[in-house]
Amino acid sequence: MNESAPVAPVSAERESRAAAFVELTRRAGMLDAVGYAATLLVGTGDWRAGIEELLRRLGLATGVSRVSLFEAHRSLAGELVQSCRFDWAEPPLPSISSDPRYTEMSLGDAGQVIEEWSLRRMRGEVVQALRSEVTGYTRQVFDEHGTLSFVSVPVTLSNGDWWGWLGFDDCRVERLWKPLEIDVLRTATALIAGAIERERTQARLRLSEERYALAARGANDGLWDWRIDRNEAYFSPRLHEILGRPEGDLANGIEGLFLALMPEDRQALRQNLARRFGKFRRKLTAECRAILPDGSIRWLGIRGQIVYGQGGPVRVVGWVRDITDRKLAEQRLQASEARLRTILDTAGDAIVSIDAAGRVVEFNRARSAFSAIGVTK
């Protein structure tokens, strides 16, 4: 009788190779899903538009039964809660993002003590659990959803704030995730966090621009903002009004403002700016005359704050005020003083002005006929 050769080692080796192949295939699929996330989340303005497709791809690539994205936030009462914002579930499993039980779920007990898993997520830890190891309420949740194994990866923003977590439920087998797989999941959550931060930054920018525009509309002065590095300029509606032009007419960058000035004042303003840029001065002051479309001339008081970057100026933010009335008043005063000076100098009598201390402060030409006075100016 021939003895049969042992087959156990060969079978074990085949199983090991098969397991390694499955792991590599799964990881490749996960990387493809993350690559999709990088293209979609980074390349679009609204990360929510593609998040459900990302969860679906991650679910299929990892072979799990459900992928869910939870956000940690404050309720109207100020309590720290979590809500399932998006999820993908393998049919026929129901979606939980539309289930009100998974909206504003408390993260603490009656004493507001944050439960352990949430604390670990806040610290940036990955949480894994097997059905055979959990008890109490967690076991009830596992049983309700048919979950055999679970892993969650925190979504942490760059400033360290904990936004929420990305969870994976496996209803087929109890398994522990490999370190390489966890790394891929962390990359996915980092992309989600980056998209969330970009959206918040854009929202703050829009709010800032809206406030700036409202302030510009309500201000008596005209506002202007010159981005030197991009040669872009913003002119407020009030500035257009001061220059007698329809809104949007000053569209040719900073040249739109320069061209509204009289040629000699335009050149003087350019030279003024060049001098201040060369000396890295931070403030701009100037008085210029503008020619309005109807041919009239208005005096403008121009002020600005210069912002410098590496190597030179990058931005000037300023305001323009119509100072025509003041300039006309100054001209009238100067003309009046000139006329008075003429009258004094042509008078036949000596006229002397004396201050409160008895000192002579001014006299006319006729005083030369009265040398006995002996005054000096």
C-alpha cells in the first residue's frame, strides 16, 4: 500500500496566499476609492455632493455592510451630540442617516460625562470592536443592525478640533482591520476633513466680503482695494457715486481710478505711490482733482493702507472722500487774505497788529513812513 503524501502544509500555504491576495485586492480597491475622493472632494466646491458616492465605493472596496459618517456638534440646548449625516448600506439593510434615532444622539450620560468611545475619538484614536467582546447598550446596537465587527476612524481638523467619525460595520464576519487598511481609512478621513475646512474657510471669506460690501455701501467715503500682485481692484458703489459714474464703470483695475483724475494729479499720485513703495511706507495720503463725466472738477482726499509681502507691496486698501467744499472754502479764505493784504499794503496810513502780550505781529508797508515806531517782524 502506498502511503499518501501529507497535504496539510500545502493547503495552509494556499490559504495564506489566498488571504494575502484578498487583503491586497481589498487595499487596492480602498486606494482607488480614496483616489476618487481626492479628485471629487478636492476638486469641487461642495464636498457633500460626492460624499455618498465615496461611502459607497469605500463600502464595496472594504467588503463591509455599512459605511456611515457622523458629525459631533452642539444641540440647540448646548449639549454635545452626534448625528449621522450620510451613510451607505448594502441592500437590504436600511439607511440610518434618515432614521431620527441617529440624529442628535447624546454623547454623554445624564451627568454629561462623555462616553469612552467618544473620548477616544476626540483623542484621534481608531476604535475597533467585535460583537463577541461588547456588552450592554453597545451589544444591543450590534444585535439590532446585525453587526459582527466595527471600526471607526475620527475626522479631525488641522487645528485639532474633532469634527466626527467615519464608521464601518461588517455583518458577515468578525474581523480586525490591518494597520495598512487603517492607514488608508485615515487618508480618506483626512481628505474629508480637508474638504470641510475648505468649505468653512470659503464661508468665512464670503461672510467677510459681504460685510465689507455692506460697510462700503453704507460709508460716506468711497472704498477701494487694490491687489497689486494680481492687478485687481475693487471700487465701492459710493466711490462710483463720488466720481459721477455708474456702478461697475471703474473696471480697468487701478487704472480705472487713475484715469478719473486730472493728468497732472494722476502723475503726482503715481510718483507718490512709487516713493512710498520704495521706502516701505505703510500709509498713503494725497489730494487730487477728478474730472467727472459732465466736465466738472471735484477735489478728492485719498487715503490708503499699504500691505507688504516678501519683496514689496501686495495690496493697498483705502478710501476716498469728496473734499471739494473744504478746498473751495480754503481757496476763498486765501483769496480773502490776499485781498486784505493788498488793502493793507496800499493804505496810506500805518497799520500795526499787536497781540495780547503787546508784541507787534503784523504791519503794512506804510509803517516805513513811521520809522520812529521801530518794530521788527
